[in-house]
Amino acid sequence: MSDRTPQGDRQRSFVHCLIDPDLHRQLKSEGRNTSTPAAVIERGTTPGERVVVGDLSDIAARAAAAGLRSPATLVVGEG
């Protein structure tokens, strides 16, 4: 599930599997800059919630390094 919005608006995606390391390339091809802020929220709103922040160029690596797993939400854009 993805919430596609015009350039500059926040984009949210439900991540069903580990984040694809090439995600930034896909979003860049859709007009996003790789320096766009991003966050991955694992188990949001639960006591086990974990959040990793970065930008599109490094969010996949940061989430993997933190050991984040699905279910997780990817938030892209300025907050």
C-alpha cells in the first residue's frame, strides 16, 4: 500500500518486506531527491516501536543495520 502524493508532500508506504537497498533509485526515478528525509517506523504505536531516520540515499542501510523488520512504515518527505 502506498500513499502517492505530489512532489514535496509526505509519502507513506507500508513495508511488507525488508527495505530494498535500491529504493532510493526507484523514488528518484519518480522525482524524489536522494537527500529527501526518510524514516522507518517498526511496530508503530506499540511498546516495541523503533524508529530509524536518514535520507533516501541511506535509509535502507540504516534500517538494515538497526535490524528493523516488518511490519514497518516508511515515511518519506519533510515533516
